[in-house]
Amino acid sequence: MIQYEKPIDSIVVGAGILGLWAARHAILQGERVVVVEKRKVGAGASGGFLGALMPHMPDSWNPKKQMQLDGLSTIQDAINLLEKDTGMDCGFRRCGRLMPLTHEKMKTHVELRMKGAAEHWGSPYKLRCMECWKDPLWLNPEIATHGAQYDSLSARVDPRKYLTALAAFVSGRATILEDTEVVGLHPERDSLTLSNGEVMEAGKITVANGWEAYPLLQPYLGPLNENAPIGRGVKGQAVLVELEHDDGMPIIYNDGTYVVPHAGNRVAIGSTSVKDWQDGSYGSPDAFDPDDMGFYHKALELVPSLVGAPIIERWAGVRPRNTLAGRGTEPWFGPVPGHGNLIALIGGFKITFGIAHNCLQVSKSR
Ligand SMILES: Cc1cc2nc3c(=O)[nH]c(=O)nc-3n(C[C@H](O)[C@H](O)[C@H](O)COP(=O)(O)OP(=O)(O)OC[C@H]3O[C@@H](n4cnc5c(N)ncnc54)[C@H](O)[C@@H]3O)c2cc1C
């Protein structure tokens, strides 16, 4: 029998970035909360170390880009409050992002993006085109043959520090049940079932268990999708290197490869798209595949100062990718139709860290 205080107002399934934010919001609203986590806090995609907070391109504006802008422009305040509440540092910095321009035609795209940024991002965030970056060891001019695009909206956070601070806030005010798996949802009875057969009841159930939410939510969101799968997991890999650097340097992004400077002489390098991992050739979802290091070699070409920097950690994870009819990969933050007490927080694809703190506001606007 699992021990927790009853009655519960709100159960959150999953202790990743979305589940912990949902729990923080619920606690701040005075709710009695229990978080149910199959493994440990941060055992899913949120437990990596990349931490890039990067906007979509500001041309061809749409509601998803607005949602992301709302997240990126408010995240610093949200993190400041969390840091104040916990006395813990989350490693946030508005460091900006550089993308090399590798052929002339890209400059035309940048012009459109500059207009889009001026119209939609507003002050103080800017996007501009530059001839070259001041440090050729941070962005290789032989790759950035036609200059670079720079934006000042992008930022970085240390995912593990961020999660640790959220977990500290939540665990001091609510129960986190680790090593406890949810195997079934019963919104019509305000309850869910655990793998040991126990039934838990609460007025609100928030499902935020990453890519593993799809089988739980398929019976409720599947009908909106003509019963096709509502999403799938996409694997990604990353390495952490030790390198003395100015951690105010911008993130470098090119062709799916991220280079993210962090404090403490750490630089994270990663890519979030390993295709076909579910065919079994990659072993377990979080197994790092040493034969899939193309992203790392690309990073060494992009950022020459990384050459020779020792790798101190390797990590792989699986992120959720929604495939909802008419909504594509857009996250689903909100009640499930017909079940106002069942809230789904799934998706976010590569951008979850920049929008997770706003999940409740997005959910309310649905
Ligand atoms: C290599 C890589 C790099 C990435 N880089 C970035 C980045 O730089 N910036 C960015 O914004 N995003 C990035 N992402 C994406 C981002 O990590 C994810 O979108 C995000 O972490 C998803 O958070 P989540 O809370 O939805 O899920 P998760 O973090 O996966 O958390 C879900 C939790 O639910 C638990 N769980 C699963 N099933 C159950 C169950 N049945 N019962 C109870 N608990 C359960 C899991 O154990 C897990 O702890 C990256 C992803 C990868 C793989």
C-alpha cells in the first residue's frame, strides 16, 4: 500500500519538466498534490544537459510561434521566482544564438526573419545578420562562409539544476511517489490505477509523462485523430565536454546540431533527432549509441575550440512528438475533450523547456 495523505486535489503523472511545473502551479493555488513518477525525478527527456531555449524563426507568424515567444519572454521571471523560493540556481542566461549562413540565398531568409522579429518579438529582442562572429574559434568562418544570423531572444538553462529546484519546491509541499507507475486512467471516475492495482482518486489528473503518455491518452485523444497514433517518441543524443570558455557566448545551431555553453566550463553538444530507434537497433530508449556521433563531429567543425575538449558525459533520451490531426507537432496543454478534469501536457517537441512554466496559462486559454 503506497502512503500519501488523502484527500488529494490533484494527481500529476510524471516528474519531468512539465509534471513538476504543473505541480508547482497546483501547489501555488493551494491544492493538495501527489506526483506519481514511474522511475525517479528527471528520469525522462528532461534529465539531460542540453538546455537550449531557442525560438522558431519569426517569419510566417502563427499561434505556435506566439506561444513560444510568450514562454521565452517570461521564463526569466518564472525562474527568478523559483530561485527565490528555493535558494537554488537554475543556470539560466539570455545568451543568444548564432546560426552560420552557408550560402548566399540564406541572407534573403534572414531579411524576412529580421522583419518578422521587428514586428512580433518587439523590444528588447533582436535578430540580425552579421558578416562574421568576433571569435573564429567559437564559429568557424570556413563554415559561416556568408556570415551568420544572430538573435538575442535565445537563452539557455541547466536542465538538471532547473529540475532539482522544481523538485525541491514540490517535495517540500507535496508528495512525490517515485518508482510508482500509472497504468490506466479513469477520468469518468476521477481516478487512475497504479501497476500494483491500487486506485488513486483526485478531482484533477494531469498527465505529463512525456512520450509514454501516448498509450495512456490514446483512448481519449485517439478519436480526434481517427484513431491513428496521437504521437511517438523521438530519440536524441548529447555529450557534455569540459572546456574553458566565456559562458556568455551564444548557442551555436546548425542543421540539427546544438552547441550550448554552460557555466562551470561545461559545453553541451547534442541533436534531438535519431530516426528509427524504435526498430530495436538502438537498444533501450535511453541507451547512448556510440556509433551515432555525427552531431558531435559536426559540432567540432562548427566550433573549433571544441576540438580536444574531453567528453565527460554521454546521454540519450526520448522526447514526445505529437501527431494530432490538424495540430501537427504542436503541444497539447489542456483538458481532454469530454473530461474537463483530465489535463494532458504532452509534446513541446524540442521546445518544452522554454514553454513549460506557461503550461497552465496555455491550458486555461484552450
Ligand atoms: C537529446 C535531447 C536533447 C533535448 N534538448 C532540448 C533542449 O535543448 N531544449 C528543449 O526545450 N527541449 C529539448 N529536448 C526536448 C525535451 O527534453 C523534452 O521535450 C522534455 O524534456 C519533455 O518533458 P516532459 O516533462 O514532457 O517529459 P519527460 O521529461 O520525459 O518526463 C516524463 C516522466 O514521466 C515518467 N513516466 C513515464 N511513464 C509513466 C507512468 N506510466 N507513470 C508514472 N510516470 C511515468 C518518466 O519516468 C519521466 O520521468 C531534448 C530532448 C532530447 C532527447
